[in-house]
Amino acid sequence: MQNDSNLNDIIVFENVSKTYQPQNDVGIKNVSFSVHKGEFLCLIGPSGCGKSTVLKIITGLEKETSGKVIKPEKVSMVFQNGALFPWLTVYENVAIALQSENVPKENIQKMAMKHIEMMGLGEFTNKYPRELSGGQRQRVGIARALAVDPAVLLLDEPFSALDAKTTDELHRDILKVWAETKKTIIMVSHLIEESAALADRVLLMKDQTIDYEFKITLPHPRHEQAADFLKLINEIRRRFFR
């Protein structure tokens, strides 16, 4: 289902609020934004501002208390820790997602291997999660999420537990995947630099609602020491910490 006002919008939140009972705790309040097909959007903000609640509503893990949500039926989530099954191999972790979608058995291997290789894991097909590095485990999680061909790929702080070098490599990987698949991507991040390096648009959340929108037109790859990138970072920082 698409927004009547813009057929290019794949997700729309209109004055969406979520309240948790019985304490009446506010998850988000009066959140309004839209996401275009093929866009890379980042949500940033301090802890507890509602970023993860937005993702949970998109996935259907949470139901909004009020407001209107338009979203596609099929979305996939990549979690911070990869959320892999430790008793399954790389191949089996990806294939199980296809099995849950009732993909014909004869198609599962081809589809699973396509996405395993897309993430550079072809030589690790028969390895178990304990035999992989943190970055490799996250690549498996991304391969599994993409294998079911979701309309939207959700990333919940997927690189926060990784070292700087691995994070930089995965940034390049996810941008390559985005360019190749044309998927709509929504990522939650706690890093201003990360969001500015990856996204078309950054939404800053504060006090459980959208505080500000940053549209980014800088071409990829974005160089952290470039003057225009540093100017953007400073603009986001000023708004973040005000």
C-alpha cells in the first residue's frame, strides 16, 4: 500500500505515537516522516529517544497506539549482534530464512548462495558462528535479511560492537549492496559520523519525536576530512547537542 500523496513513498508515519501500559510510558509521540523507495535513511538521537520503537513498529513487533502507519508487508531486520543460530552453519543460517518464507526447496540453495557470496562469505559457507569474526557474523545477518527479498532492509545499530577497521569495511559493503540491490534501507545509529557517511537523509530524534531533518547531497564515497563533510558533521552536532 502506498501513500496517496506520493507514490514514491514506501513508508509513511503520520502523527504516530506509542504508549506502553500499564505505566503509560511514552515510546514515541507524534512522529511524522516518510521514506522514499530506494532511499538510505538514518535515525540518530540519544538513548531512549524512540529510534528502536520506530523500527519495531515498521517490523510489526510493536503496534502504534495512535496515528497512521503505511508500510510494506515484507521487511527484514539486521540486529546489533547478528542474531544468528549458533548451531547452524553460515549456509544454514541464510537458508532457514528462505525456508520460513516457503521458498521452493529447489530454489533455496541458489538464492542462499547468491547472497552469501554477495557479502563475501563464499569460503565460509560451512563455518559456524563461533568460527567467525564479529564482522563476518554481521555479514551473515545481512545476507540472511536480503535473501528473502524484503521491500525494506532495517539495520539496528549493526556496527556498534565492531572495531573501527571492520566497521569501515562494512560501511563500504552496505553501500555496495545498496547500489546493487536498490533496496530501501533504514538504519538506526548512535554515531553522527556514521549516519552522515552513509545516508541520503538523517532524522534526528529527541524526546520521543522527530527533532530535525538533514538532507545530504554529498556524493559517495564521502571523505571524513573533506571540508564539506566536516561542515555537515558540525551542523548535525550543533543540533544534536543543543
